[in-house]
Amino acid sequence: MGFDDRRLLPISWRVGNHVFDLGWKSLMSSATKQILEQALVLSVAERADLVELLLASLDQPDAGIDELWAKEAEDRLDAFEAGQMKAYPADEVFRELADL
């Protein structure tokens, strides 16, 4: 079982009037290609498990993002309490969404 290795990246840059062109290079390292080939031999269930684990490994907490969301929530609450933002009952919001 093979895979499509057409994901290529043009490697070139310009310095003054001179252009350095290394051509098209694969976005996958040889190690990545080897792992992919091995993964494609797995059963559908095993590949699904592998994908789930790989995706979970990317979902790491980020204190900076958490801090930004906390500030956004505080700003929204302040705006609501100052009468600058309206609130809508959840059942009304969900009903409108269901009608879309």
C-alpha cells in the first residue's frame, strides 16, 4: 500500500540579482515517509487509534492562550455588567441555530 508523495515545496531564494534554486523538495523527511508506509499497513482500527494519539499529542495546554481567553471572558463580563452587551437565553439561541 503506497501513499501520494506529491506534496512538494519549491526551494529557492533571491540575494540581490542572483537566484538560488534547489528545485522541488518533498515536505516529508525520509523518516516520516518510512513511518507512514508502516502505518498504512495497519488495520483501519489501528490507524484510527494512531491518528487519535497523534492528534492528542498536538493538543497541549498553552498558558498564553489560556490567559488570553480568561481576559476575553473577563472583558465580556465587564461589558455585560456595564450594559454594553446583551444576554440571550440559551434556549432562544439554540432554537435560532436549529432553524439555520
